[in-house]
Amino acid sequence: MRIRGLRAWCTARGRGQFALTLTTVVMLTCACGALVVLPNFALPEIRAAQPASAQSLGQAAADDPRLATVRRILEPFGAIDTERIATGDGQESLVVGHGNGQAEMAVLGDELPRAVAAVTELWGPRWPRSAMIVVAGNASEFAALVRAGSLLPGEVAAVTVTDPFAPGTMPTGQRVVFSPDAGARLTPDQLRTLLRHELTHVATRAVTVDGAARWMLEGFAEYAAHRARGHRFGDIAPTVAARIRAGELPTGLPADADFAGSRAAETYESAWSACAFVAEKYGEADLVELYRAIAAGPADSVAQDRMLREVLGTDTAEFVTRWREWLSAQPR
Ligand SMILES: [Zn+2]
């Protein structure tokens, strides 16, 4: 399997204990230009993982074609553990790693069935509903798994890789790769959130074009990641909450450029809040419809304004006004 198209999706969390920035790496592979946007986490101690509801590696898993490339990359670095996870409707997901990733593998494997079900509940059943999850054992392996060409910054938490695919077809070869440091930097709950975020990108990839407006791509993934989990506004979006307390409300939708650099954490939070606003005020069906419209591109403001009119019956200015009103009313 040759991976030519590579997209890394990122989760940025700005909770108090996080020090977060985003790094952008541009990769050119074959005929495809691919943009990799990577999250930067600086997080506290590792916590005990929960036992996975996984089976040990069996012949069926060993023969799974999805494993071929991953096994080639992982084998030079030591013995491989593979867990097969039933993720509903006869689908089977794989969690792969080495012995030093057992704690993360256990958390991810345990969460996978719930995460797949949760993403399906929001997005619908038209995605593979299975996933290849790989926990990298070291920095070299991590870079190889995502075909980065060089070592990734140590703050990168996870990258999702996709084979190139024709529009209108279902992507294949998708895998979510967790960095060797993710387990040490994320609490189990944060690891579960990151898994759901990445799985949302996997589920929506078939209808998402490169260059679509990132506030919708990342905001939707964040909305799916936190949905129905009892997370409070102030926990999900602490920076935005602080801005609101200071009387500062957004004057427009998050700009693509702000998903990297010093404003990244706040921008992710803001994107989440825009999607949470749509879900609450218009309904999740309209949020999904809006995602499908905006993710199909282009990202320019004229097209976005047209899509907001078509799906929500509002123009951008009115949308931002209502979003600001909703933000002002949120418990913080
Ligand atoms: Zn993302």
C-alpha cells in the first residue's frame, strides 16, 4: 500500500493544564500536495489505563490486509501486539502497537466500540465503521507510520493518514496513529476525546475536500468528540469562556490561518462552539447537512455565505450575531 495523500487532523485543547500550539508541516508526495497540521500537547502525568475488551491477535487479524503496511513498519522496532475490536454490525477494528504502548492500547481498545457508535449516531452509517488504530512505539516509527519523511515535533499527539481516493468513492487505508507520547501527555478521558475527534475525520473524509473551511472540519470533529459526554462549556472552551467573561465575543467565524500558531487553541474552541451552537439552535441534522455542504468546498466567504443561506436560512452576518448571542448565554 502506497500512501500518497496524507492528511493529519488535529485536536487542540486549551484546558488549563495544556500548553498548546499547532505546527504545520507541508509535505509533497508524488503528484499530491498534502498539508499536515499537527497538534501540540503538553500535558500532565499518565494515568492507569483500563483493561481492553479486546481479543489477542488471531490468524484473522494477522491476515488482515490493513495490517500489511503497518506490520512492515513496526516489525523492525520489536514485537507487535494486535487487538481485534468488534465495533458493531459485524465490523472489526484493529489496535496495533508494541508492549510499551499497552496502556494506551487498552484505553483506545476499550473506547473504540463506543466511539464508533457515537460517531455513527451523529454522522450516520455511511462510513466503514471500523478503524485501524496504531500506537507508535518511538519517534522514528511515528514518522514512518505517517510518512512524514522526518521526525515529527514531540508535541504531536495523533495523525490520521488516508490513501488517495477519487471523489465519490470511499477512502481506504485510513489509519489513526497516536504518538509515542500521547499516553503520557493525555489523561484517559482526553485520549478518548482525541480518538473520537480523529474517528470523526475518518468518517467524514469521503465528503471532505482539501482546503475546505477549517472551522467546520475541526469544529465538527470537536463537537463529535465532546458530544453527549457531560463535558461543560468551560471545560471544552476555557479560553473562549475567559474571553466572554472579559466581554470579548468573536466578530467572525474562525479563519483557517488561526488554526496554527499562538491562537490555535482558542480557534479550535471557537470552532467547536460554532458547531455546538448550530446543533443546539438548528439541530444536529442541520449541522451534519451544513458540514456536508461546507466540507465540499470551496472555502471562500461567498460560497460559505450561500451554504449558510441554503442550509440554515441565514447569511453569515446574521449567523455570527446569533452565535454571539448564544455564546453570551452559555454557563461558564
Ligand atoms: Zn482535527
